[in-house]
Amino acid sequence: MLEPFESARLRYRPLGPPDAAGLFALDTDPAVHRYLGGIGGPRPARVADSLAAICAIQAQYAASGLGRWAVQLAATGEFMGWAGLKRVAGPVNGQHDFYDIGYRLLPRYWGQGYGYEAARAWLAQGFGALALPRVCAYADVDNAGSRRILEKIGLQFGNTFVENGTLCAWYEAPNPALA
């Protein structure tokens, strides 16, 4: 598994039980779920549900060495949300066994370039330290902000597809070092 690391303004580390309240705030915010529809997972009813989600993410760490990590503002240590890579068994969009890049931040951190910074940092980890052959992502077709981030970090649009009733856009990029 990777060691915690930083980008210009952000710190990334594995999620742990102390993050349960922050994860609960993130996953119960209606603005955060605006474009998640059937692809965002169930909303927690209690902080204990967020703690259970963290335990599931920690099981991903144990199984594949990857999963979503906490994102903190480096200057203050504030919990901002999560970002990272995870292995997806699939099928999603007819794809199996792929690495998905994702990010989800509390609304007070939107519009400041943090999502882009986190996605770019994780793509660099995926293609660098992890030497993944390909990184994929998908987003609600109407989520222009998230789609713009995926394109800005270098993922290419592939197609649209329906996942759990939500029309999604598929993106991917091969590792340029392995081409």
C-alpha cells in the first residue's frame, strides 16, 4: 500500500474511524449527492453507517492495497472528503477488473481547484508508484464539473452508458510509461 502523501495544498491518507463524522457530513449533504443518483451508493442514516463504510474501505486496502483515501487541507488538517483509486471487479460499462479514480469533497471546498488537484495527484500515483496499466472513471453525464476535471487530468471520453438508472460518461487513459 502507498504511504500517505501530499500535493501542493492537500494531504492524502487512508481513511480511519476518526473520519466517520466527516464522511457522514459528506455523504448526507444533498449538494454532494446531486449528481450521484444510482452511482453514489446508499446514504448513511447514522455516523455508525459511515464507520461501517470506512471498515469496508479498509477491507479494500487489505485486499488490493487501494481504495478511497481521506483528503485533508494540508495547512490545517481539516477533513475535506475523499479521493483515490480503487479496483472495481465490474461489470461497469462492460468493463471488468479496472482501476477507478474518484473524488468527493464537501461543498465548501468546491470551485477552488481542490478536486482537480486531488484527481491529478491520484492519477500520478496510479501511473507512477503503482504502475497501473490504465485508469478509468465515470460520472453522471450532467455533472459538468466532474467531467471537466476528468478531461483536464488527461482522461479521454469513451462513451455513455446507464449504471443503476443513471446515464453516465465513461473516461479512461492508458499509462503513458507502459505504451
